[in-house]
Amino acid sequence: MKTLNTIVNNCKIKQVIGAPEKVEVKHLFLDSRRVTPGSLFFAVPGVLTDGHQYIETAIEKGAVAIVCEQLPSTILQHITYIQVEHSASQVGVMAANFYDQPSEKLKVVAITGTNGKTTCATLLYELFRSLGYKVGLLSTIENRIDTQILDAQLTTPDALSLQKLMAQMVEQGCTHCFMEASSHAIVQERLAGIALKGAVFTNITHDHLDYHQTFKNYIYAKKQLFDKLGKEAFALVNFDDKRGQVMQQNTKARKLGFSLKSMADFKGKLKANSFEGLQMEINGRESWFRLIGDFNAYNLLAVYASAVLLGEKEEQVLTALSGLTPARGRFDQIVSKDNRRFIIDYAHTPDALENVLKTIQSIRQSKEERIITLVGCGGNRDKEKRPKMAKIAAEYSDLVVLTSDNPRDEEPETILEDMKKGLQSEELTKSVSISDRKDAIRYAMEQAQGGDIVLVAGKGHETYQEIKGTKYTFDDKQVIRDLLA
């Protein structure tokens, strides 16, 4: 429990109505439905709804204080109102005060980029645990407080949840926290109040334009993470991405880079690549890793560099990294008894799909091994990437199966028609559309012969399919196992 005066310390406040020094706060809430007596309620304008509409409900449920941008028409004498310019930006700062600044007691590193966030965050978590630390993880797949696993609803949780999770990490003795920072979360100020030791930029390609509207806005969203870093932090970027150094333009942090193609603070050289792993030289030291593909060479570089910048010894980092396996749903492989190879991957952007398919082409033993790609696109999301995804699948595959991903509120057939617009007549002849994802997987498996490679792309670690507002149980890997059985 904290006094409201303590919670709003160092916050940007326009006006206070009431006596914050006399108000004791037991809980913080963004959702009026969850408010309990003695709570502070944050009224935050959102994409779908505005928290200001629920101030009255929060008070009825026992809220003793309200943080808002617009004061309600009726001011109640027993409630304290904190009016701010931008409530979303103050939620994290106030939550940090409430939970005693947990991020300052951890070494927190945030990873942003279109692709590679989950792999980098997960590898860092596994790496530092193998080095003997207690570690926190905030990722698309799951959140972890050392060995405790918590479900992840968003790539980056809301500001209140973030601060609470970090407070629990501190309580459990964690020393480090590795987190994904989505562009949505950065724009929505979910990282406000977090003291970062470093930020990592992996890459940026076409994605989330349904939300950001333009690619320029998307780049700017990522850049904000680096603009807000302190001078004691590090800003580590991929020098082989032309927007890498753009991220560093206005940062106060120490600027560093990693690269496979040019000079960099952390230089890698890919020596060999196979379905078993890759051999790479990093800053003159050669190691074997259990991850696969050029894109994972970049992820490994980012992880190695982050660990070294956090003070770990280079030799120990390389030794530990060489024993780690990919994150769930990232180039996940099943090989059948008749030597058909099934690869499950989260690739859901044009760039990610192309990276995976290029890797498969480069490491298959001969062109006699056909590549069959099953891919879909999500509903209610960026429509521009749909024809691009189909085009890439056709360019690098012998057979393409277009199917549902998470159609959400859209009709699967409509999404498939959008995808097919990217295909020329000759590409259409080697493609088939099957809207039911399980039937599509079954078809792709039946078409494959011994030695062939089937890429099941788009959902990766996800264990559900979202259709018309309902999440149905669906796991690509389990479906493949069941069909093989």
C-alpha cells in the first residue's frame, strides 16, 4: 500500500483535486471491471474504447482516486482526481513508484524489430540461466519469472502488468530481465517507467501497417525506444539493416552494432549451415550452434553482443550459446520415418517467410528434395502483405498451399483471394487453396515424399486459431504429429 502522493511523485500533472497525501492506494487498475475497494483507476484512451467512459463504474466499485486526461462532469468530494496531459505515458511511471522502481533493481534489455525478437529474448533468458543467474523473460510465447511460467497475452504486456511482473522478478531474486518491445507497446507508452540497461534492434520490414498506417510511422515507433535510452545504457543495432543506424541518431546511449557483412563492434562470419545447425565465427572465435539459417546468425550475434555488453566473459558466452536450442515454433523440425521433413515456423511477414525459405533452399541436399510451403495471413490485419506472402512462397517453393491463419472476423476465402492476387498464371498452377488449416496440412503432408521438405508457416508457437471472436485449440506441430501417428 502506498499513499497517492508517493505514487504521483515525479509525474507530469496538470491539476490535483483532493488530498493525495491522505489517500492510501491498495491496487492499480486499467480495467474498471477489475477495480476493488481502495484502488487507483487510470482512465486511458484506447484504440477500441476510452477509459474515461468507465470512471463512474470504477468509483462505484471502490476506486479512491482517478488518473485522467479529462475531468468528469461530476466531481465527488470523497474521490481524488489527478489530471494529466497524457494518461498512457504516466501509467508506467506511477506503477514504478507503486512497486518501488523494480526495473532499477534488474538489468533490463528490450529487443525490438520486425523479426527475431522472440528468439533473441528467449536465447538471452536461457543463456543467462545457464550462466547461473535467476532471470525474467517477457515474450510473445510466454512470460517467465525464473522457472515459473506465465501465459503471455501480448508481445509486450500493459504498463501495469510490466511493473508488477518486474516487481515479482525482484522478489524472486532475479538479476536480469529480457523483454520483447513491440512497436504497438512503444507507441502506447507501455515501457514508460522502465529503466533499461540496453536496447537491441534486429531489423525492420513490412508489418503492422494496419496500425501504423505508413512504413515511416512504423520505423519511428521502433526508433522511440532508442530515443528514450539514458546515457548509461547501450543501443545495439544491426548494421546490415539500413535503418539500424537511423535508430541510433538521437540516442544518448552508447552506440554499438553487429554485422555479418560489414565492419562492426561484433562481427560474424557464417562458415557452414545445415539442418543440424550452423558454424560461425564471432569476433575471431569459431563456434558451432544448434540454430539454423542466416537469420539466426544475426540473432546469435545480437545475443552474444548483449551478453558481453552486460559484462559476461566472451568465451563463457560462446560455450553456453552453443548448447542452446531455438525458441518454440521457430524453425521447429519433425522428421518422419520415411524421411519427410516438416518445419514449423512463426514466419508471418514477407521478410521472415523469405528468410526461412532461402535457408531451406540453401541447405537442402539437392533439388530432388521438393519444398512444399503452407502459408496463410491473419484477418483484420495488414492486407498489403497478403499478395507478397503468396508471391514469396511461390518463388521459393515447388508447391504452395494457401490456407487460413487466424482469420478473426474476416472470411478465410476473402483472405485467400487477396493472397492469390500476388500470383502470376504459372504460379497459380503450382498452388492450391484449402481454407481449413487442418485439411491443408493433411494435403501438404500427403503430397510430400521421402526427402521432401514441408514448411508450415505463420503460427509457430501458437496453440489456437482465432475465428469470429473465438479462440479454438489448434497447434500446427501437434496436428502434424497426430497425422503422422
